[in-house]
Amino acid sequence: QDLRPKSLDIKQEELGDMVEKEMASTSEAIEDAVRRIEEMMSQARNESSGVKLEVNERILNSCTDLMKAIRLLVLTSTNLQKEIVESGRGAATTQEFYAKNSRWTEGLISASKAVGWGATQLVESADRVVLHTGKYEELIVCSHEIAASTAQLVAASKVKAEKSSKNLIRLQECSRSVNEMAANVVASTKSGQEQIEEKDTMDFSGMSLIKLKKEEMETQVKVLELEKRLEGERVRLGALRKQHYALAGTYDATEDGEAKPAPAPRRGILKKPPLAQKP
């Protein structure tokens, strides 16, 4: 809810100040994330050893590389934004340019917030994983969210930039770098998870036949329960995405407040074929 720009509550002359404020806030969030990762690295070295230390170091190093790539992305985006304003405002002031292009400005603010939020969530997930209180899957989801918010920021900046702009080219290169670093976080997380699970491999060699049969039945019950839960979560995910599209304007709202897909345009090929003539 906080990421959604509230244009009705913001005066147009304040939009320019909000852009600078949000970009600075995003940069500050990333700097804080880098500091927190360094602290976690030091803590992991003091409190863990062996395979767990190796896994934690690999994950945290990949997170650090991702934060550095995001920091460069935000810096390049800020430079491109200034270039766009200077080349497009003409005789108008910076505030007047932002007010005139309020929709674009709101998109830029929303994208910047999304990048900063994603970085913060990634660090919190990494902290929980290192402390063995979180899930590896959280890191993977956060990495995907960062890649998506980065694409949003690039798209918002690209709308008004000149195609030959050097800052735009640099921004696109930074975006590719962020995607690569996010993929590295996913890869290091998955490999670390597999490494930890292999270390804790179960040994059934000392079990009797009756004990093995009992364990087998209990495991079958758990598998059925997890499959049912998985199906329920997939249904929930579909409903959440549908509501997301509805809020984004993809769906038309009905009179009772429910969302439904917009009707598809009629095509000629869907017309009812003519009936065959009787002999």
C-alpha cells in the first residue's frame, strides 16, 4: 500500500521534491543493506564453521555483489533522470516539468520505492537464513522481486529518455548486471540449501521392518497433506494475482466490487458457420 503513489494527496509542485527524496531514500536503504550484510558476515564467521560457514559466506557474498549492482543502477538512474529533466523542461522550472508529467513522475517514484523495499527485504531474509530462523526460498523470492522492480525502474526512465543517451545505455547495462547478480543469489542459495540437506542425510540402516513400514506410511500421509496444501496455495496465488491485476486497471470492476476480466473483442473468425444446404 505504501508503494502506491497517492497522487490525490500530493500537490503537483511537491512531486519534484518527492522524486529527489525517494531516490535519496533508496540510495540510503542500499547503503544500510551493505553495512548490515558486512555485519552478518562477521557474525557468521564467529558463530558458525564448516559447511554452514561456507554456505553462509557464499550467500552473503552474492548478496553483497547484488547490492553493489543496485547501488550503481540507482546512481545511473538519477543521472539519467536529471538529463531528461534538463532536456525536456525548456524554459519551465524543474518543478513545472514534474507537474506537467505527473504520471511519469509517479511511476518513477513507485519504481524507486520498489527497488529500495526489495533490497531491505533481501537483507532481512538473508539475516534469518544465517541465523537458521528463515527459509532459503525467501531469498529466492526476494531476488526475483528485485529483478522485477529493476525492470520497472528502467522502463520508467526509458519512457522519456533519448535513444542515443549514454546514460540510458549505462542504465540498461546496470539492469543486466543486476539481473545477473540476482541470478547468482538464487544459484548460491539453491546450492547452499542442497549442501546443507546432503549433510543431514537420513540413515535408515538400523531400522526394523516394522519400523520402516510405519515410517513409510507416515511419510505417505505427509506427502498427501503437502500436495493438498500446495494445491490450496496455488489457488490462493491465482486469486492474489487476479486482485493485483484488478487494482492495476487490467480488470473492469463490477457493480458489487468484484473484479472480472475485460471482455475480449469479437473476431470475424469466431462467427457461426453457415448451415449446410439440404440435398
